[in-house]
Amino acid sequence: MSKNKLLESFKLNPSITLKNRIIMAPLTRCFADNDLAPNELTADYYTRRADTGLIITEATIVNKSGQGYPNTPGIFSQKQIAKWKIVTDRVHQNRGKIFCQLWHVGRVSHPSYLDGNLPVAPSAVELTGRVPRTKYEYGTPRALETDEVYAIVDDFKKASLNAIKAGFDGVEIHGANGYLLDQFIHQHTNLRTDEFGGSLEARAKFTLDIVDQIIEAIGADKVGIRLSPGAYVNQENTKGDEDTYAYILEKLNEKKIAYVHTGIFDDSSSFDYLGGTSTSFLRKHFRGNVIASGSYKGTSAADAINDGKFDLIAVGRDIIANPDYVTKITNNEKLTEYNQSMLTELY
Ligand SMILES: Cc1cc2nc3c(=O)[nH]c(=O)nc-3n(C[C@H](O)[C@H](O)[C@H](O)COP(=O)(O)O)c2cc1C
């Protein structure tokens, strides 16, 4: 199969056409300044990758209680908006497109990032383990009050409006990888008895409310969402969670958003409860555009797109290692291999 399938342009919806099917996956890099704003280096880093069909930024927090790692950017202050505008202008000058990934980590945090306060979550369910590359141990979060849940929904909406002010072409809601939306979806982490827990529809409500509010604010064409139906990090599957995902995807079909995106590190992993891979589950239940991600190489992604398994491919580690990824795919050149030491520099 020809790799050129990846290089074809792709009409995401009536208002957005991508120049190829290669998406830069969201990649947390921890290089924001102490006001959690991006800088010139961030602009250079994304501009180098503007020949991808779409850049999805590193996860960007919607409020201060959403932080769980050092120096991750936000999109809730005037300074952050102004600094992101420099990034989006540079990407646009280089004919790129860029979505902002909107994030709240929920319980995957530590008081040291939260002015000494406990992380917040749907319920007080302990997370064990350590914040990567730090000495901090996770712990038991504080359960959100119902009005605080609505306030966070509103913060997501405000963040989407801020993203448009900052010049982004759209936003991706981070519903994946065990963070706050995922914590509401899963029975294991959601023991609530208000309107946000207790039934499948109630566990889906936080995610769907955020989607609805953001659509109302900026329009469905500008909204994507990342989901992890296969629980694989900081999350446990309970029988029945797959039905909540199927329900969410069914509802998303009606909303005509830009895409649904798989959150997983290796998409060859098959899950009994999904009846296959995470992406095959999204494809089965969602009738719009599907972005796959997770250890794909140029050829394996092109073959899968040809077979109709998904529409677009998000590439993470190989794009950290190869800012010129699209050129290399175009010319059939060998890729530089990724290794973790590359994370110490924002090249
Ligand atoms: C250093 C690093 C940071 C990441 N940060 C994010 C993130 O901010 N948001 C997110 O949804 N996924 C994040 N991911 C997951 C990637 O988007 C991607 O799904 C994963 O790396 C698998 O794709 P790959 O095999 O092409 O790297 C991160 C992965 C890595 C390696």
C-alpha cells in the first residue's frame, strides 16, 4: 500500500480542510513559564511541525485546579491567551492548523501543584503511584460538590472561547488517559449519587455537558474529543463502562463534532470488553471522523486508513524525534528513533 494516502488532503467538515492526514498528537512537554504561559521556544517548536495536517497542542489546563505536572500551560489568563496568540500566528504564517487540547487532570495531581490543596475528583478514590519524573506520591482526592462540577464545565467553555481569542482553529477536549472526564465516566472512580453519578447516563453527563457548552460557544466544526474506551493508565475498567462509552459516542453522533480521537499508547492492544482495539470500538459506534493513535508507523497507518479502519493518524513520539516527519514520509526517508532523553529539550 502507498504511504501517499497519508499525504492526501482531508475535509474534516465544511469549514476545515487539512492538507494531509498526519496529525501531531498532543504531547505534554512541561516548558511553560511560571505563569503557565507558552513562550518563543514553544512557537518555534510548533512552527517546525506546521506541515502536519493538524497540530493538537500539549494538554492545556482550563483552570488552576486542573494542573498535575510542572510547567504545563493554561488557557485561563490574559497572559496565556496573548502568548498562545504568538504560537498560533506563527503556525498560520506557515500554513499550519492548530487545535488546543483542553485539560483537567482531576485526581492525577498533588497538593504541590495546587497551592497545598487536595486534588479534586468525582469521588474520594485513591490513586496510587508517583507523578512521573518527580518525588511526589499521588493520594486520595477530595470529591467535588455538585456546584463545583458545574463550575468546571463552565471553565471548559470559557477555555474554548479563550482558545478562539488566542487564534486556535479549534479545541480538542481531553477526555482520555485517566484524567477528570475519564474519572467521571468510569464506575471505579465515580461513586456519586447526584446527577453526575449512579447511572450510565449520569456518568456520561459531565463529558456531554462539556461538549454541549463548547459547541454552543464556538460551534461543532471546531470541536474534537479524545477518549480512552480501553482503560490503560491511571484507570480501571468495570464491567459496563463500555456501555457508557457506547452511549457517549451515540450522543456525539447527533452533535456533528469534528472528530473523535483514540487515547492509547499502543493501539494494537485488544480489550475483551471492547471486542477489539480502542480505535475499532470508536469506529463501530461513531459515524464521524476517527483519528487513531498509538505506536503506528507510516506504513501501518496508511494501510489501516486504506482498509477504512480510521480516517486520520495522530503521531506522537516520532514527531518529537522528527520535526520534519512529513518531509521524511514524503521522501520515504528513514526516521530518527525516539528516546526519552529528547524530552529534556524543546526541539
Ligand atoms: C512525552 C509524551 C507526552 C504526552 N502528552 C500527552 C498529552 O498532553 N495529551 C494527550 O492526550 N496525550 C499525550 N500523550 C500521548 C500521545 O498523544 C500519543 O497518544 C502516544 O504517544 C501514542 O502515540 P505514538 O506511539 O505515536 O507516540 C503523550 C505522550 C508522550 C510520549
